[in-house]
Amino acid sequence: MAVLCAWIGRLLTRCSVTLEKRSASERSTDADTLLYTRRVVDPTLSHVEASMKTHRTPQALSFSFWLLLFTWLAAPAWAQEDPPGRVGRVASLQGNVSGFDAEAGKWKPAEANLPLAEGDRISTGTDGRAELQVGSTTLRLDSRTELEVLRLDDERIVLALKRGSLALRVRLADVAREVEVTTQEARLQPLRAGHYRIDRLDDRTRAGSWRGDLRVVDEFGFSIATGEHAELWRDGRELRHVWGNPADDAFAARALREDGLEDTRTASERFVSPEMTGAAELDRYGRWGWVPGGYVARPVYSPGLVVWSGTPNVGVTVRIGGDRYGPG
């Protein structure tokens, strides 16, 4: 598309010169007859400019019309941006779990490995529960819970808990500063890596910390430290709270037990960043190796390649230029 736009741009420039030559004898001295049209095609390519002086001739008016029409039709393609480098997924689920597809605009049964992006929602039924992953961050949803992804990109992870119970496990301090969970009553932000629980029921938000510090973002906000639990509600526009005891139920026991199983570093993390969503799943089916390169904290462009092979007796060979890497 970019090549086509550049070619058409050059064609329009030539047409502009031709029209100026043809109408040289008919040029008016009136400054109001001057029209300049400029279009930037792609910031990664050269700027393509189409300029034209229109006069009171049928050829010039026709050229103006087609130039403006082309610009209007091509604008959506020029405005496209690169997709974000961060994406979530449904890591596992049990019972009745549904996903709302933001693009299709409807609910449908969720499946394991369903990708999650901005605008998507996950809802669990009376017998359902789900585990979601965004890089190294894990979100566990209890039954009768609905969660919406408000923002998910390279800079922020913003989630809205509509109802139910959420266990939030943030493993990296850098990521903690990018995470935010909102409810109708409050905005909650981890201040460091930790394990937190947030519930919303009957127009009240309950927030607690199993480990770490959780900030209640408000004009008169405060922090919830390890072992603390607060119940939040709104009195008009004013946020009120009362301290209480952390929840001790089946969901808490399950979240703590499953989190303990994840604390050991997986084989994949010795080769790829933990922020690469779903990479740990490959540990079950194959092995990892560098071809060549070094470990980085978060996914970035690198001249090295990471190779994973998943079938016994099958090797992987990668050729870059004249060099060959890998067995065989």
C-alpha cells in the first residue's frame, strides 16, 4: 500500500506540472485562485507531496476532484499504527466461562489460549473460574466474576472488575507500576511486586494484600500493606473505608496454593523474558536454546533468535547470511 501511494504521489506531481504548463497562458493574477494540497504518506517513507495551482479550466478542476478523492480514500491506510507488543491470554478455565469479543460485539464461550486485548471481557458462571496471563502477571477469577480489559499496551495494564473476586499476582516491580484495577468505587494500584485480592459485591469494593503494598488512588488515598484488608464504598462522591480481616475462603486457599506452584522459575525464563505471554507453556512440550544472543528483562528487538524444538529427534537449523546455527 505504501509503494502504491508513493507511485501515485509521483504521478500526481507530474500531472501538476503538466497542468501548470497547459494553463500558463490562462493564469489569473487573482491570488484567490491559488490552491495548495499537501499529503504526508508514511512517516517511515519519504514525504510525498502533490501540489497544484488550479485555475478556471475544466482540466484543473477535474484534477482537483480526483486528488481530493484519492486522499480521502487512502487516509485510513495511512493512519494505521503498529499493534501493541503486549497481549493477554486465557491460560486455563473450568466450568462456564464466556468471553466478550470487542470486535464482534458479542459474548461467546471462552477457550484456553484465547487472546485478550483492549476492550475484551471475561465472565465466569456459578461453576466457573479462569486464570488469565499478561506476560508475567497472573489474574485468577473466581465464580460469578466479570473482568474487562480497559487498556493493554506497552505502557499500561488497566482492568475493570465489574463484579466478583480477583486474585492479582504481579511478579515484577517494573510491571507493578503499570498495573491498575478499577471498580465503581475505587482505583487500585500495586506499588511493588506482590499478591493481592480484590472483590466487588453489593456496591462495595474489598481490597487486601497477601504480600506487597496496594495503593487506593484517591484525593485522600492510602496504602494497604501486607496482611491488611479494607472495605471501600462511596458516600456521594466521597470515598469511605473501614479496616477488616483478610478473606479466608475456598478462593483464597486456591489462589495461594496455585501461586505457590508458580514461584519456581520455569525453564523458558532462562532464555526468554517472562513478559512474553504464554512462553512457559512450551516447557511442557520441548526445550529451549539461544541462537545466538543474550537474556533481556523485557521483549525488545535483538539480532539473535530463540529456538524452541518440540519433537524428539527433530532439530532446527537457522541460516542468517552465510552462517548456520543449530544441529546438522
